[in-house]
Amino acid sequence: MCTTVRRDQRHRTHRRSRSGDVGRSPPKWYRSSGRGTRRAVTDDERTNVIAVGLDGSPAATAALHWAAAEAGLRRVPLRLVHAREPDSRPEPEAMPPGPTGREIVDAARDDVLRRRPDLHVITDVIAGEPEEALLTVSAEARMLVLGSYGTRRLPSFFLGGVSLSTVARAEHPVVLVRAEEDPEAREAGTAHEPEQEEVHPHGPRVVVALGLDHDYANLLRFAFETAEVTGLPLHVVHAIRLPSHVYVPGGPVVPHIAVQYRKEVEGEVRELVRPWAERHPRVELRAALRLEGTAQAVVHEAEGSDLLVVGRCRKHRTALGPRIGPVAHAAVHHAACPVAVVPHD
């Protein structure tokens, strides 16, 4: 599903970091426009890439393969990025030096092009503070893809140690892929062959967790576009807790009031999704309301899916700084599939 794109070198102004890797400040992007000529890449082209952060870990390799598959499906360039702070401290003589940033991105490029020779691949080695580098890369890409260790911790991205605050501050969607994922398998149709007797009834799909209290345009745009390019059904999940007025005071639920309330919520969800379904008529749309806590419902519905899409409100700040919110936090730590965290207003 990839179009043939010439893989050209990208020339840019660069400086040499103390670690021996090449950094850039500021980046200059070029693309071949014919034999022997090059032209500057426009802002639209520069941001129409999928970026992946690399640190040489298994989780980063899983993220690389997922991002490459997504770039192929969306027919956009893939940007491979490694960043680390310059370190002037001498390496202990007994400790063998690790791979340089350039070696990491070059190995990743060779891996990708061996699998996908027609993919346009851009490589970047950045000398600078890793978290700030990630934020800059995210602002310059359609999405940023990183490796994740799920319930244990986020990995040491870029050998510098990056926390969830990066996800909480990124301008564009950030996709976290676990080390044990095999993203290449989704194109071969073998991504979800059960290892045990359990079979997920919904099958492969994209799941989006939708609320009714914010502007979810960015979330729905990303979810519908992803479902369309992958050819997967889109499963919309909205969790509700029954309000007090559906209960007898001090007693059980009044059935007909609960049914009426549920219908009202279903109508709100349908109206919110309807304009996007009309724009993407090829997407098979499914919906589910769950009477349980939002985070629990989202993680449960994501079982067996190819991607879980959750939102992060840009206004969600605390005294400690930006936060991703309880639903996204639960998804990042407990969902077994890749998780896309999409900022919205």
C-alpha cells in the first residue's frame, strides 16, 4: 500500500556535539525534485511525517516497526530520531562504549528499508535535552511514536530518561507501543491470533474512548483517519455512571428511568460522532456504553484491539504541571495494545 518515493539524503546545517553525534540547530529540510536538483520542503510537507524516537531498546524497536507500518499505510515519510544530552565525562575504561546516536538511527533505517524499500526515511540525531527534543519533534510531525513498558515504566527514551510529562505536553498525538507488540503482523493479518483459549469477541479494531464534556474533534479526526487507512472497524466506547435520580432513595435502580437515561446518552454520543461518520463513510462504526468507571471500561474494551485512542485535555493542569488525566494514564499503563494519546481542547 506504499507509493514509490525516492529516498534522498537530507542536507541540513549541523554542529558536532561533545558525544560525537550530529545535532542540528535549526533543522533545514530538503527533498529531491528531480535528478541533480533539490528544493526546500514546505511546512506542510515537513509536518506530514510520522516520527519515532529511538534509544536502541526493544521497546523502541517495536515502536519503529509500528511507525513504519503506519507511515506505509498513510503514504508519508518516516522520521527516525535519537537525542541525548552532550556528555563531556570520560567513559570508564572498563566499560565498553555503547552505540552512538548515529549508529542507532542508521541501524534502524537499514532495518526499515530492508522491510519496506519504497518508504521515504529521514534520520535525525539531536544533541540536546531529550524531553525538549521530543516536544520539538512532536510539533514537527503528524504523530510521535515511542516505546513503552506498560505497567512497569516508560523506557529510558533517548538514553536520557523521559517521563509521562512528554506525553502530557506534546502538541500532536503520541502513540506508545509496548515491547512485546508485533506491529508488522497487523498487515499480514496475524496480529491477534490468541496464544491461549481466550478469544476476543470484537476482533481487530480501533477503539476510541469518547467523553461528552470537551471538544473531541482532534480525537475523532485521528480515530476515523486511522480506522480508514487501516481498514479496521472503529469501536466508540463511552462509559457512564447512573446518576442519583435513577435510583429509589436509598434503594435500587428504577428500570424505566435508567433505560430513558441510557437512551439520552446514546443519542448524545451518536450526534457527536455523526459528522465524522459522514466524512468517512467507508469506516465501519460500532458503539458501546458501559456502566462502569471510565478508565476500567476503556481498558476492558481495548482488549484484543489494534489501537486504543484516548484524549488528553490541554487544559488539564495541576500545581505539579501538565497531566494526561486518569483515563489516559490507565490506558498507558494497563492496555495491552498500542495507545494513542491525542491532545484536545
